[in-house]
Amino acid sequence: MGQTIVQKIIAKQCGLNSVNVGDVVEPQVSLAMSHENAALVINQFSEIYKGLNVEANVWDASKIAIIFDHRVPAESKKTATNQKKIRDFVAKQGIEKFHDIRGDEGGICHQILPESGYVMPGGIVVGTDSHTTTHGALGAFSFGIGATEMASVWALGTILNVEVPATIKVIVDGELPKYVSAKDLILYLIGKISAEGANYKVLEFHGSTIRNMTTSGRLTLCNMSVEAGATSGIVPPDSETENYLRTVAGYKGELEYILPDEDAEYVQIVEIDANKIEPQIACPHTVDNVKPISEVEGKSVQQIVIGSCTNGRLDDIKIAADIVRGKKINKSTRMLVFPASSRIYQEAMELGYVGDLMKAGAVVMNSGCGPCLGVHQGALGDGEVALATTNRNFLGRMGNPSSEVYLSSPAVAAYSALTGVISNPNKGEN
């Protein structure tokens, strides 16, 4: 029996010919990423060397990336002190893949990694963030780990006790209708298989819809794979992957593609007809509480959020700008937009998208996680409702357990900002 793409990546990183589902292995790590929680990792890393007559040095500074994104700029003494602690560690260890709070190279970790060329097909990427699954869009096996595990990676360069996961093959064929995007597709899939439907498994995406999808869309799919319980999401690398790495990430080196065998064994195969999907809405308070927009239309919203590591890329901002251009956001609704990186922000300004959004009444914020967490920016008031392009709508996600968060695509969010209620942008053209 053949091997899935993740089995082949793990085998390569272990120096083996093959691995079986359920094997426990210790593969080499290609990239280890943390954000502000690197402060916790530093504490655990120091504990490893406590009492030893050995200087605490990371195994390979070139393979560690640290990005400030969750609380930028710092909102408290505690955050600022932790960020200072990380800066000191980065300088001491010689970590060059460090993105501080800057207007020229800052942003959300899951956008910075791909656009900076830090993620390569066939590698293993680990991060102290659950949405590290994002980077499977470039053909890497990418997943989240805890601070203690990361401290071990920093010391050894391997991830200990990894159980080779089974894989679900997702085949999507057809053309997504107008104003239906990768966000709607992944919400549809999560609603179909549930928030536990892919527990401890990998979602491997195939089909004509995926082959014709941009890397931006693939990043969205893999980002939210974890919301179905998946260890990782992954798209087999192809010409689109190479195009992104060459033109966006500026990578000039050799690329090695690892692809699944034709006779690979999957625990489940899910087939989806893209032509039949309408805009999807994840309703409070779980991501798998998904309904077609026709069942949710008319719900009043007080806050619209467009951005995050899920939908804060240039094409997302363009969609929103195109919809609100020359119009005004409903007076009962406020609209917050936060580009996923400084680079995207700058491109959106040069193309006039930022101006279009601001003239319509949107507040365009600095690149970062912002309202997605609600602890730093964009918290909701009691009884308020938000419609967001973010990836989670858990109770209290935007800083207030007495509020509600609905999830949608950028097109639905932008059009709903104009109407003040959850609305289908396709009906606006009738």
C-alpha cells in the first residue's frame, strides 16, 4: 500500500523509507515558530539547562522564527516586559527570522512565514499556535505544539513522540459560484464532518477546485483545518505553489515536491461539489454550527471584522474594498479591517483599497491578531453581535462572553457592513 503525503514527509525527516499510521517517531524539524508566547518557551528552555554545565544555545538559530502579532503594540506592562525578554533572547541566540513591531516587516505569524519564504514543501513546521496548520498550503506537514514541546525542539531540533496520523482525503471539484470562496468551502466542510470529524488526522485536499485555487485560498483551507479537529491540513504542491514561492516569497533555491502515492490509504474520502455551495455562516458558539446564509440573513450586526491569519490577505481586502467602494457603512455597524502583514497593508494602500475602505467608514488597523482575540483591540459590548472573517467564534472569543460572533467570508462581511444585517452579496446585484 502506498503512502500519503504526510507519511512520506515524516519518513523523509526521520531518514526512513516509509512509516505506518500509528508509528511513534522523532522527525527532524524544518522550522520552529513562536509569537509572544515565546516568553513561555524561553522559561521552559532555560529549565532544560538548569543545573547543567552547558550553555543554553538553540540547536539551529536559522530554523527558528519568532513574530510579534498577538498584542501589538503592547497593551500592558506585562506584555511589554515579555516582548523585551524575547528581544534579548533573540539577540543573544542570533535568531534572524525575528519580526518585531514594525511597519515594514511586521504582521501575523501565519502570513509572515509563507510570504517570507520560510516554509518549503516537504518540510515539517511546528508552532506554538494551533493555526500552524496554515502552512500545509505550501505542501509542508505543519502543526501546533505546546511551549514545553517547543523548548525541546529548540534544544534538540526534533519533535519527540510524534504519532504518524491517518489522513482524510478531501476531493473538491467544480467552480465556486460568485462571492463563494475558500472560506465558504472550509466552513461547509467543517459543518459536514463536525468539529471532531478529523480529530488527530490530516485533511489532504485534492480536486479541480483546489488545483485552480490560489495559495491565498489554500492558506485559508489549511488554517481552519484545525477547527475540524485536524492535526494538519495539506495541499500537494504544484505549479501554483512554485509560482507563489518564486513571485511572492522570492525563493530562488531548489524545490523538492513530495506527493502522495496513487494507491495511498485513506481512512475516509469526502467528496464535495463546489458548484452547489452557497455562502456559509458559522453561528455561535461553535465553528461547526454552520448554516447556509439563506437561514441566517437579516441578523443584526454591530461589528464587522475583516482580517486575521484566515482572511487578511490582499485578495480578501480587495474583495471588501470592491464591495464598499463609493458607498457608506451602515450607521448601526462599525467595520474593522486589519491586514495580515505590513507588506499586504502597504500593497493595499498603493492599490487604493485602504482609501476606499476608510472613505466608506471602515477603520483600518495595524497588522496583527487584533479583534480575533478581543483582548487587545475590538472587544464587543454586552449583547453585541460581530460578523467576522476570523477562524473562531467560541463564547467570549472577542473579549465578552455576553456577545455573539458569526463567521463568514470577506464578501459577506463587507456587504453586511453596508446593510447592518447579515446579507448575501449576490442579492445586492439583483
